[in-house]
Amino acid sequence: MKKDPYLERDFRDVHTPYDMDRRNFLKRIGGGLIITFSLKDYGLLYGMEPPQRQEANLNAYLRIGGDGRISCLTGKIEMGQGVITSLALMLADELDVDPGRIDMIMGDTDLCPWDAGTYGSMTTRFFGPLLRAAGAQARSILLQLAAEQLDIPMEQLTVNDGVISSRENPRKKVSYAELTGGKEIVRELDHKPDLKKPSEFRYMNQPVLRRDALEKVTGAAKYAGDVRLPGMLYARILRPPSHASKLVSVDTSEAEKIEGVEVVRDGDLVAVLHAQPDIAELALSKIKADFETPESTLNEKNIFEHLVNSAGDGRSVDAGGSLETGRKLSRTIFEKEYLDGYKAHAPIENHTATAIMEGDVMKVWASTQTPFRAKENLAEILGMPQEKVHVMQIFVGGGFGGKTSNQQAGEAARLAKLTGKPVQVAWTRQEEFFYDHFRPAAVVRITSGITGEGDISLWDYEVMFAGERGSAQFYDIPNHKTVSSGGGRGGPSAHPFYTGAWRAPANNTNTFARESQMDIMAAAAGEDPVEFRLRHLKNNEKMAGVLKAAAEKFGWNPAKSPSGRGYGVACGMDAGTLVAHVAEVEVDIKSGHVQVKRVTCAQNMGLSINPQGATIQVEGCIVMGMGYALAEDVRFEGGKVLTRNFDTYEFTHFSWTPEIDVVILDAQDDSPQGGGEPAIICMGAVIANAIFDACGARLYQLPMTPDRVLAAIPGSTGHVKG
């Protein structure tokens, strides 16, 4: 990310977008042509309500300044998904400028208007079209200004890299910078401009190196933990042994004896601070604390029975036909239950925040997906007006839905205010696991049936606690019902700790269950699993096209499972994108080890803004998805998390990495869809189906550990250790 002069400014006199008037707005952003827009403007383009709540009149703006630079200011953040590049490409095409002239200013709560946050693969789908529209409107306004200045009709003008010239006499020209210099032109997006057609693109739909690539690979990119401030203290905080524990007593006298250590106690917050992090760690070890912890028998083995008993009544997600009719039509009925344990986000960058109180303003650099929510929370925690809290722009080292609660930011800010010194809070890996909002454990029960001809006649589906995303089936099934119960995430209730969104929340669990059930029926019908799916996708040509593309790229030859080849297939839908995976695995029937040899993923994501970026996201999803499919599991006793580091939480190894092929279908005329999450949803299912094809072992629980694989092999005497 290019170093931007905005980041060097003093922000204490800058007004917040929550209370913005025209004068303060212009003072803050400076002169030039400014287009403001909001997701409230979503209706201009789509005739419907925006996909998230709105609390401000504008959510972003672009500025074309007198220096020729173009600034896009948005509350979205960059956490590795690549929107810092793709958004610039979208704006560049509509403005007819080189992307290198665009400065992306993201997630800074004093510069950027309010935004709900970055999650759900919504940035490209919902914010992108509005950004394009703002760019198109800005271009139109500049053409009008140029027509007046050059005394040439607009239709006789052309634009190339920010320079407007006469088609007949190219010497007659004027730049965007010349048109906007010294002026204050503020416009709101007030109509639906004509966007460019794919045939007119210069930058979109072309593979482009990420603009932050060099910084990321050289280590120059700055994260919350890289911030260094004069006099900064590192904080270590006393933590309870369990989420249900209550502090009874604490003795900090030994910690206070260490030279340079500052001890802070403020209600539930007990912390030690020092200029050196290892000394702070030493001081923390000297604190004596007693906690009261209630007994609990819940653990990773009995949690599923507990969830079933706690689920309550479900909510209908999708239905059609009659389940009673479906049962009567079915020659064979399949009743299966699928289990999925808790999964940690485990990002490379731990939750970190650095805070400093400057005058009456609290400045915070935080690893967060929701900077404006963090601003609101901090203002409440600190008892300060929101305009006195500034969350700064910073890279985020992976989020996957897990960096939305901002607890570490609150801790750093509280300590900075209490001590009057800059403070950094960087969670240890143990704290990261303890406070993680895990992907919820879940149970899926499916009753399905096929006729004598092998047609699916019945589909009765209930998902408990995963959530409904991805639960509605998309095959040709006349008699079907889908129910979701227990909710998807939230605070401790049925769960002994907090749970939350985890990359494509709910869809990983639902796709594992649905696509495993599809393979079970295909095998019972004596059909090839690809052909069985295609036969039930006659009314879903788009999904059928994705599946055919994946099978063709993989080199699939029809065969009934189990064929001994170790081939698996799975389909899914997420964030508007359709995906199909085909995989080849090798199973060691003596050890139960599964080696994924190759994976092919085809996806239809509409217009692909940056095919290279999309491919990188698919590859990342496949590698990350192998972890939840084969190894990742959280051990716990009640609210006590036993999985505390990577020695007890196993995820994808480098040696596991398969050969990966990615097919991005050409769909330029369709709206762009999400690309950061869809390719992960099929990994559990495609590996499970490939294992069955290799050795006849059908797995019903994630992760599919070697012990579970051994126990599932027909005739095996293997024992599942849990």
C-alpha cells in the first residue's frame, strides 16, 4: 500500500463523519471534485435495500484533487483478501485513469465515512458497483467541465488516463487536475450512471499483481503490532482459567517489586506493564490469583448430544412439495447424522492493538475487521464522545470473521487512558485460542430418499447450531424441507464459550453434510457421482456448467463409487458464487493418513475483477479448507479451552499442499460476486467423498482424523480416540 500523506496528518481537529456538515467536510478532505455515496444508494442501482444497516448519510467518497491524485476513502479494510487492489481497478476503469494514480485510504475512522465492516464477501458485491457508479458520475461531470472550458461538445471528447481531449484535434486537451484545481465541487451519487461494458475495460477482468504484494513479501507492511511510540509500554493481562470463572482474590505485590513494572487494576482488568514485553510477562507470572470456577461436564465428545437437546424449534429455510409424498415415492430411505466440531480462526496475526491518548483524543491502531464498531465500543468503554476516538488505518493480518469483537482494542485503550502512556496489547497464542469466537460445533440430520429409477424424491434437512447459510439445497428435488435451529453464533448459552463467523460461516458444515448425502445416494443408485449430480441439476444450468468445467479440467472419467481411484466431487454456493470441486486423495489404510494429491476448483463469480487475485483466494481457501476437513479440532472442558497453541491445534502442513487447478468461468456480463470465501465450503465434502471412493470409508464427522478414517474403513478394527 502506497504511503499516503493523509496518514501523516494531525487528526485532533478533524471532525467525525457521524456529525458532518458541508464546511467541516470540505475542510477535512480539501478541494477538488468530490463524489459522496452510501450503501443507501444501493437502491439506485438495484432497486432494493442495502444488505446491512446504515447509520450515516455517506459510506465512502472519492476525491479528484488538483494534484491529479485520486483518493478513494472507504471504511472497508484490507486483511489479505485483495480489495485494496480490486476496488482501485473498478474505479480506474470508470474514471479512465491508471490504477497507480489511485490512493486507497481504508478503515480510518477520522478520514473515511462510516461503514459496518468488512465481512461476508460483501465488499466487491455491494460496495463495488457503487464505487463504479461514483467513478462514472465523476467522469461525466469532468467531461461537462471540459466541454465548457474547451468549447467542444461532450460527444466530441475522449478521455485517456485522466486527460480529456478533442477527438478531431488531440492538441486541445485538459487534465482532470487542471479541471479540479482550486475548486470545491461536491456531488452526491443521485442517479444510476451508465457503467462501462466489459468490452470497454482496460483494467478489470485482467490479471493484476496486488498493489500490496511487495510490502507483504518484504516485511515492509505495517500491522498493529509494528507500531512503536516513544515511551510505549507492553501490557500483559491476568486471564481467568475458564470462561465461567470469577475472580475471587488477587495479590500483585511480587509483580510490583520488579523494577519498571506498572501494575494497573480497574474493575475486572488486572494488568502489568513494562517497556520490555518479556519483563511484563515475568511480572504477570508473579501475580497470585484465585478464581471460582463452576463444574461442567461438557467436552468435545459429548457436545453434540448437548446441542441436539438444546436446539429447540427450528425455523423453515426452504420447502417445496410434500415430505409425506416424498417418502411414499422413495424406494430407499437414507437417514444420516453429520457432526462438526469447533474450529479456531488461528490467523497469522494475533489480536493486537496499540493505543495512545493525545490530549483529549484516543488514537488506536487495531487489527480489526470493524473499525467503526471498534470506535463505538471504545467510546462507550472509555466514557468519551465518539469524535474523540480515532481508529487508524492499518493492515490486518488475516481475519476470517474472527476480528470483529475488538476486545484487545478496548484493553489497550483502557490502559492507555489509565496510565497516560502509549500501550500495546498483543495477545499470546494462548489468549488467541481462549478468546476466539470459534466456529460453532454443529449437528446436521438428513433424511433423503431415491426412487427405483434413482431420482431424488425426498429431502428432509435439519441443521442445528451451524446456521442456515448454505443449507438450502439447489438440486432438482420435488419434495424437500430445510430447517435451521439453535442459531449460528453468539455468546455462551448452549455453547460453553463464544462462537462466531468463520470464513463462509455455516456453509462449510452444510456443504459437508449435503454433498456427502448426495454421494451416498449416488452410490446406492449405482451411478457416477458427477453424472448423478448433473442429472439433478437440469433446472440449474449455471451450477451444472460449473460442475462440468471442474470435471473437464480434472480429467474426470465416469465410474461408480467406491472405485478405488480416490476421486471425490462436491458443489456449493456462497456469496453469490457457484463452486465445484474435484479432488484426488490417497489413503494409507494402515495409518489412516489422507494425502490430498490434487484439487480442481471451478467457480462462476460473475465478472472477475482481478482473475489473479481471485485465483489466489481460491488457492488459499483450498489450503485452509484442508485444515478444517482433516485436522482442526478444539478440545475443552466446560468453559476451559484446552487447545492453547499449534502444538495441540493442527492445521494444514506445507507437506499436505496438493496440486491445485483453478478455473474462473467467463461471466463478464454478470455482476461480480464474492471471492474470498466460496472455494472453502466444499473442502470437507470433496475430501470425504474422495476417501469413500478410495477405500469405502464413509466419514460423518469433521475433522476426518486418521483414527476416524481407520475406524470407518469396512472391516477395520480401528478405534476412534476422539
